Amino acid sequence: MDGTFRIRKGLYLLFFLSLSGVVCVSLRYSLPEEKKSGSLVANVLKDLKLGPGELSARRAQLVSKSNKQYFQLDIRSGNVIVNDKIDREALCGKIDTCLLLSEIVLQNPLKIYNIEIQIEDINDNSPAFSQTELDLSIPENVPTNTRFPLESAQDTDLGENSIQNYTLSPNGNFALDIHSDEFETKYLDLVLEKPLDREKEGQFGLTLTAVDGGVPQRTGTVLIKVNVLDSNDNFPQFTQSQYKVKLKENSPRGSVVSKVEAKDLDFGSNAHITYSYHQVPEKIRHLFHLNENTGEITVLGLFDYEKETSYYMNIKATDGGGLSGHCKVLVEIEDENDNAPEISVISITSPLAEDSPLDTLAVLFSVTDQDSGDNGRTSCSVEMNLPFLLKTTVNNYYQLVTQSPLDREKVPEYNITITATDRGSHRLTSRRTIMVLISDVNDNSPLFEKAKYEMQLWENNIPGLLMGSVHAVDLDVEQNAQVTYSLVPGNGSGAPVASYVSINSETGNLYVLRSLDYEQIKEFQVTVRASDGGTPPLSSEVVIRVVVLDENDNAPFFLYPLQNSTSPCNDLVPKSVEAGYLVAKVVAVDGDSGQNSWLSYELVKATDPGLFSIGAQNGEVKTRRPLTERDTNKQKLIILVRDNGHPPQTSTAMLNILPVDGFSDPYLNIASVSHEASEEDGSLTMYLVICLAAVSFVFLICIILFVVIKMHKKESSFITALPQFPPALPEIPETGVDSQSGSLSRTYRYDVCLTGGSLSSEFRFLRPLIPVFSMGDPHTSENHRISSVSQDTPEQAEGQNQRELARGAVSEDSAARSGGPGCAGNQAITANANIGQNDWLSYQ
């Protein structure tokens, strides 16, 4: 009768729940016992009206209501199959209807179907007697029709498979009488039909056979040995025909259950009574101990109310003469709260996405208690500081759902402790901890370690130099936390930032791509974007300010005197100045910055070192003493400027100082001294004579060359082609220029410009503007009038050679700066010469 009460309780609960409409319609199937593992019970798809694959999609589970999982559900096919061999007798004992209760739990939405599987009995057990031999002592004076109770056979099968009949081997004194009580239990009596005579036959051997109704039929036998005794005419009599006792299920071993007592009116050995079990199952003998002398029944084994609630036994009292009496003992087991609630997890959603909506199912579980009454009523709870809410459903099922948003970056996992408590007098509690992992969702952008970066870089750097790195952290994990770096397109100082800087996409290292010049770019900004690997990717940006540090890579540059490879600058100073007179102010600049641009001036060389000084900081050139007649008329100063860098850079410039008597003196028109000339004093007359002689000499040479060339060409007879010149044009005034032909006039002027009162003067030969041609076409009748043109004509290249011959001449630029405009007040010498109409030279 293991599980009898529990199964009945389950049936009653299902009945009331079905009346209330809470539980879904039950599915009922039947299955013969002893089926092999893997045998098909039924296919539930059609009965549940579900489509293929719906069981898998809804995460169907088969939950057994018993302690053992006898069946399993194939969610792909919908077949319910046997998980382990089932013995109906061990499971349900003598209960007519043996049901195994299970539930199919479907999720999304939650729905529960009850399954009742009836285990059908098969004839797999033979009738069996507790003993193979039975000794029976009967006094010889026992009257006929006296009944002697016999032990019935036990057959754990039910119905037709149980014991259907008993037979007794043929004999002349005894017959077998079979009758049943109100519990349909068969009892056997051996009835004396013919008086015994010990003197004729003192012992009988009878065979009792029990036959069941199964196919094939099974039998069990016992040998009854009847010993005929002398007369004993009083039977033992129990004080009660039935004893009822209540026993706590957890009573310790040796506890007294009850005590039976029988009396015999005989004397001597016929009055000595012994107690024994009569027709009791073997498990009674293992649970209870009967003292054969005192009739005291004590606890021998362990009782479990959840398995069986009562025990029934027959006690026989036998006197020394072989007569016996019988009584019945009913032991009712009282339930104690000895079973803690059991928490069975049906489904866990782990990992659970951190962006799961509210009311998402995380855990589905059930709570059961095998006790009864208040001992079996349970309550369930979880911790309060969790983002989960416990919901009660039908049949002691519970749902743990989300009640607030999840954040994996704050809490990556939850250890949820479920506490189940019953309502017994001394409450029992069960706890189970369930871990729910939170899976990552790309909900965090990469974060840079700094809100803004500043990096410094020396100018003139090596291209490819590492100038720094940035680092961003993403609170997500795995692919969502893989950060890559890139430059945001933009311009820095007028050029794309990608032309200045590159970034390693994995490490965030920043490299400068080219050498930078502080004087061109002092700083620029780069925007770096950090993107994660999520879908969709998230990103953040940071601004990096790159500051270029100055190096002392620029030498000072003179603004005055100007360093442009032109003639040196000349400054005039009156001869009458006193000490401390400001002669000039040297100005220099440095392209560097900071202390690299701090300049200091120094006079490194001078014609007269003691005559002038220069301010180290302001560059002012002043006289140190008054000028005297012994001082030369031209003072040359070499000035050095030095910056404050490490190492320092320097530049030098030359400044010419000309002492004069006064600013109205003709010295104001002196020519520039761009080339070195003799510094000895000379008179102006001597220079004029030299210039006139030189010009005349050149003119004579040109005339001679012209005549020689003309005569040589006339004698040449091998010339096949002569150059063609443009046709003659009307004569143009000597001061005019023919814009169409570009020819020059026949009159050539030689101008010598001298400054009056010059101590020293210079002149130069003027370069020819048009090259010398050979004799032209003899048929040409008109001479071409050719005018002087500027130095920008195409023949300037040839004139360059002529300029090399006149390096000692005075430049026109210096003349303009020193001698005044034009050649006013100067003497001019003009020489005119007529030349052939096709051969000419021009000097200006």
C-alpha cells in the first residue's frame, strides 16, 4: 500500500481544482506494468491539439508528481515513453486503480496539462504462503465440524491475476472451507468432518494449493502436518477481539505499540499461551516485533506516513495443548512534520539579456511537501533587494519574473535564494540557490580616460614618431567591449588632420606623419573617435590638442641693414658729431619664439674699433668719440646678432658709414659702393679723364671692328643666303621708338654721368642692346632708324657678357640713391657716328 494515501490525496486535489476551472483537462492513458524502458505510452500532440515543433518552441517539460521519474517526453515527436520499468505491486500494492500522475508544463504562455497513466496489472506473481510447512496439533476429542484457521496465501497481483481458489489434497477426515470478510479477504478453515482417533492415525499430511486466475495460471502450495493430541478442551480467548492503536510515524525503535492478552481455562501445559502472527505480510514482521510470551508489540522498523497510513495484523494465541485463539490489531500512523518542502526547478532562463522587458520569465519552479494537513501547506519567498518578482500560479508552481531593469555592468549575475517553509507546528524550511547570469547588450559607449588630451611635440621631428596614446574603456564585454580608434575627418591649420597624424586602430597610439615647423604651425587639434564592436556600434569622441614646441632652428635675420645680396647699406654721419651720436639702428628678427628669439648685438669688426659702439639689446650704433680729420672717409662695420637658444644661432651684416661735412654736401649723391674699390683718395678730375679716355678707346675699337668686318664680308663669295631685314620705315625722330620694327636710330649716344666734387667716382660701359649683324641685303634702299630700348629686351642675355667686363662700374641703382635724380649738373659727352645701314652697335 505504498503511496496509497498520497495518490488519493492527489486525486482529490485534482478533482477540486478541476471543479474550479484552474487546471486544464487531464489526459488519461493506460500501460501494462513491467514494460521495458523506451516503450511508447502515447503521443500527446493530437490530444493537446498542438502542432509539430510547438512542444520544443514552448519548452515543454514532463513533471512527475511522484518521487521517481517513470516517464519522459520527447519534445520533438510528442511521444511519452517509459523511462524505467514499473512494478505495479511495488508502486501501488493492493490498490485497485494504480495511477501515476504527471504534468506537462508549457511556457509562453504558461499552461499545465495533467496526465494520468493507469498501470495495469499482469500475472507476474505466483501465490505464496509464508511457510512451506505448517504444523497443526489437534486433540483427538475435538468434535466434528470444528474449524481450524489456516494461513492464506499472498498474491500481489490484482483481479483475475490474484488468488481465485484453494484446493486441499484428498483425505477422509478434513475438508477445506473458504470464506471472505468485509474487506474481500479470503480466509481458510480446515473443517473436521470425521472424528479423530489418535490410536488409529496419529498424524496426517495434507497439501493446500492456492490457484490464481491469470494466464498462464500460477499456483502456490504449503504442506500441513496434522498431529493428533490428547484432549484439551479449552481454547485461549483474547480480552479484545480487535485492538486499535495510534502511532507517531517517527516513533523510535523499541517503542511499545500495544499489548495483547489471551487467557486459557485449562491447567498445566494446556494453559501455557504463546503469541504469534497469523496471516500477516512479510513487511509487518519487519516493522513490528511480537513478544511470543507477553504479547507485547514494539516498533522494529521505520514508518513513513507519506508511504502508508495504517497497518493491519492478526495475532494468534496458542496454548500448550495446541488450541488457539485469534484477534486483530489495527495500527494507525499519525503524520508528523518530518518532510521539508521540496523545490523543483522546471526551467531557468540563463543567461538573461540585460535589456529584457519587465515581466520576463527567469525561473519556473514548483514546491511540494509530502506531509499532510498544515504540515504539507507551504509558502515561498525570495530576497527583497532583487530585480525579480515572485508570482504564484496553479498547483504550487511559481514564476520568478523581472520587475525592474537589469544592468549587467552593475550586477553580472544573481544568486537567487528561494526559501520554502511549511506550516507545521515546528516549521521546516528548504532553500535553494539559483544562479541567473545576465548576458551583455551593447548599451555602453566607450569612455576615454580623459575628457581632453594635450600632447607636446618638438618641431623638426622624425616622421612616424610616437607622440602619445589615448585609451578608452567600454564597460560591456566580449565583442561589445572591443574598442577601435579612428580619426574624425577635419582640418588642422588649413590641412586635413590625416596628413599630420595617424592612429593605431587597436592600441590608440598616435603617430606624427611629417616633420612639423613651429614657425608654420604652433598647434592643431585632432578628434579621435573610439567605436566598439557591438551591433549597432556605439562611439565617443575626444579632442586632442597637439602643441608644437619650438627649437632654435632659425638664425636671426637682419631687416636693417637688409640681407638680400644687394649692395651694402650706407649711412651718413656729419663729421662734427659728438660722442654718443646715434648713427643708425640695426634691426633683426628671429623666426623662433620664447628665449630662442631673444637677440643681442655685437660689433665684431670695424675699420676703427674705438670710433663706434652698438647697443647689445637695442642695436643702436653710436659714436664713442668725436670724429677727427685723421678718421677715414669710409667706415666699415661688421655687426653680429646672436639669439638666446641652445646652441645659439648667429648672423652678420655689414654697414658702411660715410662721414660728411654736411647733409647739403654733394656727398649725398654718391654712388653705391657695391663692389670693392680702392679706398685711396683721388681727385675728381683724374676720374673724369680716365672715363673719357676709356670711352674714346672703346669707340675707336668699335669703328675698327666695323670696317674690318664689312670689308671681309664683301670679299666673301661663298655666301649663298643673306639675312632678310624688315622693309625700310619712315625716319623716326632720334628720341622715338618704332614699336613695329623695334629698330634703333643711326645716332648712338655715349653718356657719362659724373658727380661734381666727388672724391671718387666710377663708371661702366653700357651693354649693347642689339647684337652685331653681318651685311644685309644690298637691295635694301632705306636705312632703319633704331632707337635705344630698355634692358628688358630679348637681347639681354648677350648683354650679360658685356656686364661682366664692366664689374668696376658704378650701378645705376646706387647712383640714384647717392647722386640724385638723373644726371643733373653732370657733364655729358655725346659721340655720334654714322655706320653702315646693316651693321651697327649701340651703347647707352
